[in-house]
Amino acid sequence: MTAFPPPVPPPLPPAQIDFTGHRGEFRRMVTRGAGLELVTFGFYRFWLVTDIRRHLWSNTSVDGDAAEYTGRAKELLIGFLFALAILVPIYLAYFLVGIEFERWQGFASTPLFITFYAFGQFAIFRARRYRLTRTVWRGVRFWMDGSGWAYSLRAMLWGLLVYLTLGLALPWREASLERYKMRHSHYGDLSGDFEGTGWEFFKRGWWLWLLTPFAIAIPLLAPFVYAEFKAREWRWWLAGIRIGGVSLSSKLPHDAFYGLYWKVVGWSLLLIALFGSWAAGCTALVMRVTGLEIDQLLGPTAGTSVPLLAPMAVGYLATALAFNVVIRVCLQRDLWVKVLETTHVHGIEAAANVKASGELASALGEGFADGLDVAGF
């Protein structure tokens, strides 16, 4: 008799990604964190960022198993201090050169910008490496290899091409950089890849490039255009991810982020109005107490008016921290949930027998990212 091979079992249905966290809990956490940032002059942000990641990771469940974030706030603080030890001398050298050769200061700003752009791209890559090595799922850690400086050079060359093409080359830049990052990303002994192409991304949003000048000229259009772009970028990016035999698909609608960005705009306008009212009230109170006129308070000697500067500084910091709360709730937590609830995982069985591999990365890259204000969450 002829022996027939056993039938191939049908593929498992796509695995669901669920988010179980509560919005109110997250909002209270970031609001309390903003208050502690205010009284600690911003140093509590390392602990707040760690709490945010633990909340998002632990409440994200793939195929019934939640992820785990193992990073520590002290690691971020130490990485930030090390980064400052490198960045501060660069700032200082530029300042001294600007004083000594004031007429050349305009030209000196160009190499300074290039230097910090290079550091920023290096930081983005190394911060991603740090976050991956602190992410665990089913007892196996993600990890990353590759060179941060090689990535930085790629990003700089692509950035120059994007500048020369007035942004038209952006899809190909994103595809190239994401391919480099994913090919150096791993889950245990499974290697990553990225199959998205610049042409696919371009086809999804070429018309947004045409709308950009109108969005700049008409500010009311800007939130719609940017929200549309980000939704299409997320869907393209998710569809291109591969980790071994595991892939993702997304049904994120094109208008998924409209409400989120308009919430940010609305809250921003409200916070600006509240700060304006606070500033006006502080000015009127100081005028009443000191007997000074408005031109004396706001004139050339305004920098010496401590009774006015102190409450103004407090109001400014409180407004900035309140804005951070809005950003963290709307564009971190709410955006995270909207993306996850429309994403499915295919071929999850390929991750069933993964062997642990890789090593922990230092937090120096995250420190650079924080110091250069390019850190993610």
C-alpha cells in the first residue's frame, strides 16, 4: 500500500490582543506622578515612566498571557546622569565658542545641530534596545543587537534625502530604518524582520503630502492631517512586522485618532487660558501689594521682580505638567488601546518553543533620549 503523509493541521485562528487596564487608574497614576514631578523638580519622571510602562505592559495580554516590564527607575536615572556627563560639555563648548567668536555663532549652530541630531538617532536606537531587553512574555525576554551609530548614520543620510525631496522620501526612510531595527530585534531565539516597503506606505498616504501645505496655512486642518497620517503609519508598520513565523495584522480605521488629537488641542487651549488667568491674577496681586505699575513689572527690570517671577514660574511648571498628563492619557494610554484592540497576531504557535537568548542592555541610550527629548514610552 502507498503511504500517504499525515494531513497538515490547519493554521490556528489569529490570537487576540486584549488590554485590561482601567483609564481612571492610569489617569490617577500620571496625575499623582505630575504632582511629584513638580515637587522633585522633574526627577520623579524616571519613576513615573517606569510605572507607565509597567501598567501598559502588564495589562497587555497576547493569546491570554500578559507581558512584563522589568526595567527600574534607578537604571533610567543613572543612564540620564551618564548622558548629561557627555552632553553638558558639548553644550558648554558651544556656548564658549559662541562668546569668543560671536560673528561665527550662526555657522557654529549647523555642526551643533548635526551633532545632536546624530546623538538623537543613536539614542532612539539604544533606547529601543533597552526597552526590548526589559520586556518579557511567557518567561522569555526580547532583545536587540546591532550598532546604534550605524543606525544613526543611516538616519542622517535618509534625513538629508527627505529634506532634499521636501518630505517625499519619508516613506522609504521609515521602511529602511524599521527594517534595520527589526532585523536586529529578537524574541528568544526567534529573529525579527520587517516586510513593509516604502512604496506601500507612499500609496497609503501620498495625498496627505499634498495636503501638508494647506494644514500649515490653516491650523484647523493640522490635527486631521496628522491624525490621518499616524493611523495609516501604524497600520502599515504593524502589517510589516515579523518575528520568526509570527506576524501581525491591523484593522485600525483611518480616522481612529481624530478624537485623541482634538482632545489634546482642546485641553491645550484650556490650559493656556488658565495660565493666562493665573498670570493676570498674579500680576494684579503683586501690583496691589508692591504699588508698582504694570510697565515697571513687565519692563526691562522684570527679571528682578522676584515676587512676580516666583508664582509665574510655578504656574508655568504646573501648566507644563498638566499638559504632560493630557499627552500621557490621550496619546500614550488611549492610543495604545486603540491600536491593540484592532490588532491580531498570526502564527502565534511559532513562539511556543522559544529558547531564551540575548543579554540585558544598559540604560545609557535611554538617558541620551531623555536628555535630547526624543524618548519614547
